[in-house]
Amino acid sequence: MEGYCVKCKKKQEMKDAKEETMKNGRKAMKGKCPACGTGMYRILGK
């Protein structure tokens, strides 16, 4: 899953990506940036 890293300022492939459900019921992917290790988050469609 690809996401945007705020620290690197570019799109990267997430490491250890896991799907989770947010409080409002929408799905999202949560993972880490392979380059710097910062947490990445991507909101998915319904």
C-alpha cells in the first residue's frame, strides 16, 4: 500500500501496513515509512 510521508515529503510504499477502522467507521491503512520510520496513514474509500 502506498502512502504519503510528511517527513520525507513524497509517496512511499508502507512497511508493516495494517487495515484498521477509525472512530467514524471508515477504513484506513496504518504503517511506517521504510526510509525514516515515521508513522504513515492512508484513509481508504467506503
